[in-house]
Amino acid sequence: MQKRKPIVGITQGDSNGIGYEVIIKALSDPRVLEFFTPIVYGSSKLFGFYRKTIHEVEQIETNVINDASEAKPKKINILNCLPDNVFAEPGQASAESARDAMTCLARAVSDVREGVIDTIVTGPINKKAMSGQGFGFPGHTEYLQNSFGVSDVAMIMTSHRLRLGVVTGHIPLKDVPGSITKEKILGKLRLLNASLKEDFCIDNPRIGVLSLNPHSGDGGLLGTEEQDIIMPALAEATAEGIQAFGPFSADGYFGLGHYERFDATLAMYHDQGLAPFKALSFEDGVNFTAGLPVVRTSPDHGTAYELSGRDLADPQSMRSAIFTSIDIWNTRLEYARLQEEKMEERHLEGAERRERPGRPQIA
């Protein structure tokens, strides 16, 4: 049976950044539309404005809609979420662009929750500007966790070279040590392990875990979190059947290429993991939120105001985010199908055992 093409919702993000440029460039090759149907949540007016600033883009097929149900295949569907008087100020953080980003995000989340679209790819936002407009969350990850009412999520950075999760995300560095607990590490390992199986089709994943302190604490000389928190968490994860190894000192782990021995890496805090990840995979890096009932990805870069409107932004990370969302969506469908087959096999085996005649009784 032929699989249907997924419908991918793409939010504009902050309209004064490079969001529209990377979206337009990523979708400009008509061959990509053979694999999915895109819906850009934003404004046809803003789309047209930024399209004129991009010299390499030739004629592209667009379809302006007011509802996702109106989307047409093999066209770039633009769902108007914003009023006609919307305008762009390339390179400028503004209250208006922050509010518009929030409006487009809310509309896309509503549609993916209702199953009108299959995956959501979020354009880069200005977190500070959105916070000033009452967004109330440090970023997309926390907003989506709240929107879907899940107890925990894991931010996974993924590329052709490595996959990486973090225990603590968007919090000040001074708050990291107090936020590292055995329970939190164990929770992220469970999420990461499940995602590697269900979203990346890895049957028995191996996870490398980083230390918090330099040189893994150097036997307690540079800190005791490794002995008191991280190692007990790894022991409990191992008892649950999760293949978790470490803790490894981050410098040697990345510098010597040890990450290549594992299917994923769990870092203790944001920059410990994302700094080496972006050094290794900035061009095609993707941010994926594990633990949600829907598939959400985003490019691994920000608004890059300094590049906006200048036709300089590289679309590769946005392109990778789109196709990663499609790959994960397909993998989840296949995983669910295989689980159903296993359940059916167990049901049939149980029925056969119940139908077998017992041993004859000896008088």
C-alpha cells in the first residue's frame, strides 16, 4: 500500500529575521514538493516581500489559503494568519513581529493537534521579544510541552553526524548544578531511549552521558555530582534495560570523537551539548522535541537579524528540519504498525495455547 504524502506546517517565526528567506529557499526547488505538501503559517504579503529579495529563486507555485483544508499538493500553500496591514522591518526586533510569531505558532499548533497537518516545523523566534509580549515560555520546547499537557519532553539536536539531548535546557548557568538530579537524568534517558527506538528506528540504542564537572569531577576533587547523582542514575537506567554509559568528560568525548561510538549523547546543560553540536553540524542541524504526541522540528539557528533581507541566509538547516520531520513521521507510523503486528502475534499464540488439548490423564 502506497503511503500518502504528509502535510507539513511551517511557521514563519519572527518575520523580521531570516525565517521567510530560509523557508522560500528550502521550498523553491519543485522536486521537494513531490515528497510532502507544505503549509506556511504566516502572511502572503510578507512571503511576497521576502521573495523579491531572493535573486536565485525562479517562478514558484503558491496557493494562498485561509484554512489548512484548502491546501493543494505540489504547491507552496500560504495560510494567512495575519492582517493585511502587516509589514516587515528586516533586521529589527519589534513587538509586532513577536506578536505575529505567537499568532502563527498558535494556529499551527491547533491544526497539528486536530490532525489537519501531520508535522510542524517552527521558524526561528526572538525569545526576548516574545517574552515582552506575554509569551510566558523560554522557547518553543516549553510552549509545546504545555500545549500538549505532557509531563516531560526532551530537546534532541540531530544531524547526519550525531544526536544530542540535554538534561537542563533554557535556564541560567548558575542554576544548572541545583537542577541536576538523579530523577531528571533518568527521565531524560527514558525519553531519549524511547525516541531513538520509535522516532529513529534504532532497536537497542547506546547512549553516552556527559559529566557535569571538568574531568568527570576528578574523583571528587572538582565536584561530587558525578559520584552522587549521575552514576546512580546510570545504574538505575541500566537496571531498566537502557544502555547508558559514562559519565564522560565533555572535552575528550567530543575532541577524540567518542560520540561516534553511541547512537545519542546526553549532555547535562544547554551549551555543554549545543556548542560542540553546532561546531560539528551547524549547516544541517535540526532541533527535534521528543516526548510530544506530534512531530515538531526546527532549524538549529536563530533569527540572524544581521542577515535578514540581504539574500545571505543558508536554507540547509530549514530543509533538514522539514525532511527530518517527514522521516520521523514515517518512522512513527512504521513503529506503530510493527507494534500492532507483535500484539496480534502474541494474541494468536495465546489463543493457540488455550486451544491445545491437555495431557491425557493416567488412570
